[in-house]
Amino acid sequence: MPTPRVSSRAVTALALTALALPLAAPALALPPGRAWIPTEKLTFPGYQFLAAPRLDTDEAGVPILAADLINVPTTDDASGFRWAGIRWMPTWRLGQDALFLWPVLSPPGTYYLVWGGGGPSNNGYIFMAQVLGDSVTPP
């Protein structure tokens, strides 16, 4: 019966793997600065919850979010938020019932909103407005 032969490459690979195992460390899945921030529910005072959030980035690459503010059974609204490094900060408020904020392809450096009216006074209408910094232009 022939003697099994062990290649020198296999022995070298096994030795290097055994030496490298103690140096292995867990990798961080999140980017620096975000890994240590606790999660929290995004809310807006006076509203029960946010619906249909629309996540984008501004021209500087900072995450921004637009969402419907839901308050059952009374009127709803919509609001914008900007990521401030550790939490979402409210930046603007629409000030009228918004059924849904649709995505809009805006020219570079601009941010537009399109929404369907969701209240008794604006049901059946479609509105468009531009977000300028911390405010929304009239529709």
C-alpha cells in the first residue's frame, strides 16, 4: 500500500492559517460614528406616527427625509427632517393634509415635493412645491 504524501504547500497554508487565527477580530458593519448611536423611533410632536418616508440626500450628501405625519382621526400633515449626525432634526412642515409624497426627479441643487391632497378641503388635487432650506414654497 502506497504511503500518503503531504504537499509542502498544504503544510505552509495550514501553518499560516494557524498563526493568523489569534489576530482575527470582528469587523464593524456600520460606518464610524453610526455604530454607537442607539436606535430611536422618529416622531413629531402632536402626531401618532410617520408614514411613507422618502429618503434622499441634499447637494452636500447629508441624508434628508420627507414623511407624512399621521394623526388619526384629525388632520394630517407632512414634514421634512435632516440628519444631524446623531438624530433626525425637523426642518420644515407642509401645513396641509398630504395623502402621499411622491418621488420627484428634481434638477441638480433643487428639491421638489409633489403630493395628493388628503383632507376635506384639498381632496382630489395634486400639489407641487419646492423645498428651500428650512421652508417650503407655497404650492
